[in-house]
Amino acid sequence: MSEGTDDNEWGPHTPDAVLHTGTEALPDPEDVVLASGHEVTPERLEQARRLLDGEGAAGVEKLLP
């Protein structure tokens, strides 16, 4: 028996039009807080808003590993 993967093992393929790289739009402030591993609080949401307003995607890159 072959060691390769079978398409049925993984299920149906996701159409390219549905896949996203994250560059289409900035994340929401809540997404930024959650992705950084912190609990969502009003203070952290405000920090995330300021980060997105001031630095955009470059600011998000600084937060995330």
C-alpha cells in the first residue's frame, strides 16, 4: 500500500476564492488582542485601536510571533 496521501483523507479542497492571506483588510482590535494572547479588556481594545490607526499592518506584525 502507498504511503502517499489520499484526497479523500483530507476531504474536499477549499476553493482559492475562499482562501485569505490576511492582507485584504486590517483585523479588528478584538482580533489583535486575542491573537496577542491577552484577555480582551476595554483598555487593551483601545491600545489595539491606537496601534491599528497609527501603524496599520506593520503594528500588527510587531505584536504577533
